[in-house]
Amino acid sequence: MSLTKTLACMAAVAVTGAAMAQSPIRTTRIVTGLSYPTFVTAPAGDTSRLFVLEKRGVIKIIDLNTNTVLPTPFLNIDPIVQGGSSVNDEQGLLGLAFDPDYANNGYFYVDYTGNLGGGDTYVARYKVSDTDPNVADATSALVLMTWNQPFSNHNGGWIGFGPDGYLYIATGDGGSANDPGGRAQDITDQPLGKMLRIDVSNSAPGSLYEVPADNPFVGAVGDDEIWAYGLRNPWRPSFDRATGDLWIADVGQGLIEEINFQPAGAPGGRNYGWRCMEGNNCTGLSGCTCNSPALTDPIHTYGHNAAGGISITGGYVYRGCQIPEFEGNYIFADWGNGKVWTLQYDGNSVSNLTLQTSNISPSIEGVLVNQIASFGEDANGELYVVDHGSTTTGQVFRIIRNPALEPLPDCNDNGNPDSCDIANGASMDENGNGIPDECESNPADLDGDGLVNGADLGLLLGAWGKCLPPCAADLNGDGTVDGADLGELLAAWSPR
């Protein structure tokens, strides 16, 4: 996070103790009427649109200015997608990632189970239309990778670009119970139960991508594309947009749900344990060495009990500007019972684990959030909740600042908190005090144009000498316009 944004958030957090006692978050519904939505995201810099996946194979656009779904789908690949026709169907269109250079090249990537091959996974690249930014070119498909799915569940499906510019691809173990093929621990010619990492900006001879040279198994035993392994069904990993840390929520089998964490800059090759470990529990399955120092333990787990749930849905670390009190919290949920939690992690220990269910559902309109398939993040870092619903009742909610809290400062009355104006570059904050510069009067700005430049210098020199009040050029108020006043003007010099 930039220093400017950090200072803006710190300034905005200066609210009353009574307000701080309340949860900082609530939700508001922005759209409904979707068919089994599974994910929302947006291209970098695109602050007016949100792209939502429908499991059947359709991508739609939400206009964030009007909170409406555009009538024409962005992309419809329903004819080639297998699954997505029921609540518990784990197949379908599962992942979407926009190229970091999407604004220039128009490329985006999808992850889906295809009806060719009976549900195999495909990772494909598409391109936006050359004539309409709200419609993709369905004929531009280029399949980068595909692999067999032995069962219909545990498909993973999340894809996302890391801060290194590489495409990360989360895969499940292929399904059934106990990973019968031992796929998650198999690093030779087996993409299942992994986090893959590829470079889609370049391509090697005979391939549609390159393998980054620092992938852990390049030049060693193991598939070059593997970044991490030992995963059961990673559901909705995410990168912290401020730090680059990777969060991986992994769905457990019958006992434990877990959250794994890889700090930014750490090398690949981590083994998260499945099928030998389920969370921090040894499975006792054949061929396993439990609690080995070669395994990476989760940073947080919860059980299949009344206090926990049955199927984790991963989320995001909040890095938006609308809710400064929520900064740095990781939000996640359970698909089975709708519980929502937040926590903070400093790289060593988890703190501030908080049950947030009642702050998410019902929304401020009184609408229930029933089955959380995903969280999402827009271009500004604001977060969303995807309610899976049915073929006609899927919903998307925005996480907002609790209206019961004291309003954040908005000195220019433009409808955005000062913290957002500063963080998004709409306002300058040269002195870093959290107040937009346009809201602060500068005594050295003698002509009131918002700048301290040659025009102000001319006014000061024109008033040189004794000056009776009111005398704007007498900056230090000693009754004389002299070198001391000139020094103050030059110290405040801001000609742009």
C-alpha cells in the first residue's frame, strides 16, 4: 500500500470510541436474478464494471454506476461447458482472470469443465471484441491447458494473476474420497491437487505459454508448471493486492477446513499436506508421513461442528478505501451454513478472529445472503459477496461501511470519503494529513487559484514593505512584507 493511502486511512479511522465498538461492515444487494453465480472480478483500472460468472458458462457485466446487469452477456460458452445446472454441481465455468495488460491487449482467461472428454478441465484465453468493450469475441478461444478429471467434484477452478505477472491456476485432487489416486502428492505428470504457475505473456516452442524459470521443479524431478501441491479442493484463493501474499482456502473432507498462506517473495514448492494431512489432523492413509517438517501447516483451521462448518469459501484481505476501519482484515465464509469470519495475520500468528455472519446477512435492505459461493474484489479493492442462489435467484452484494458509524470526512462534498479521493488519486494530499489539498487554504496562495507560483510571488513583491491590515502578503502578520514572508511563500511553492 502507498504511504499516501496509509496516511489517508489512518486519518479516516479517527472516529469515536462508541462508533468503533460496532462492526465496520454491512452489505447491500446490488443485483439479483442470476443463474448460479460463482465469482465476480474486474480488470485493473476498470472502476465502473464488475464481471460475474454464471456456472452454466455465461459471463455477465454489472454496471456499478447503476447496479444493473447489462442485457447482453459478455461471453456465452454454455454449449461447450459441462455442468452448472444444479446447486451442488461442482462442474461448470469456475474461474476468470483478466490479463494485467487487459486495457491494451484485451486478453482474459477462463477455467471451466468441458463437455468434450466428459468434464475435463480447460484453461483458455479469449479476447474482448475490437468494436464493443462489453462483448467478448467468442471465436478468439485459445486453449492453453487441459487435463482429465477422474470424478465430477474437486475441480478447483480459480485462476488469478500474481504480482509477478504470472497466471496461477488452482486445481482440486480430482474428486472422490481420500484422493484415491494419490494425485495431490504426485508431482510427476499430475496437475491435480496443485497450484500451477505459468507465464502467458511468452510462449515456448510448441507451447502456448512458458514456465517461469524460478518454478520449484524446473530442472528437477517434478512437473515444471507446479508451484505448490498437497491441496484437496482450493476454493477461491486470492492475492493481497497491497502485499502480494497468497491466501489459499482449501476445502476439507470430513473433519477440518483450512486456510494456507504463502508470503510474497517466498519460493515455491510448498506441500500443504493433503492427503496425508487434513488441516492439522493426520489422516493415517497409506504412503503418508504425517507432521513432517517438509509440510506447510495452515495458518487457520475450523472443524466440522456447530462452531465451524463443512466447506470453506476463501475471500480477500480488504484493501479498499471506503471502510478504513476494516483495512487488513481477511474475510472468508462457509458454504454449508453461511457463516462468515474475518481475521488478521501478521506472518506469525492469527489475531482478531471475528464472527461476522450477522453483519453480512441480512443486508441493509433486509435481504438474506444464503449460500456464499465466492467473494470478489473490484478495481478499487472494494469487496463483494456472491450468493449462489438458483437458476433465477443468484445475487451479488457489496460489502459497505456500516451506516451506523460516524460518517467519514468528505470535505469537498463529492460523495466519496476524503480517504478514497486521496487513495484513488482524485485529490492530492501533499502534506499527508489525510485532508485533500483543495479543502485546505494556503495563506501563500495569494490569488486563490489553488497554486503557489509566480503569480503569487508577483503579488507579494508588489506589496513589499510596510503593509496595513488586511494585508494578504504579510504572511507572518508582523506588519511588513519582507524576506520572512518571501521565505514562507517559497516554502509553500506548488506551481502545478
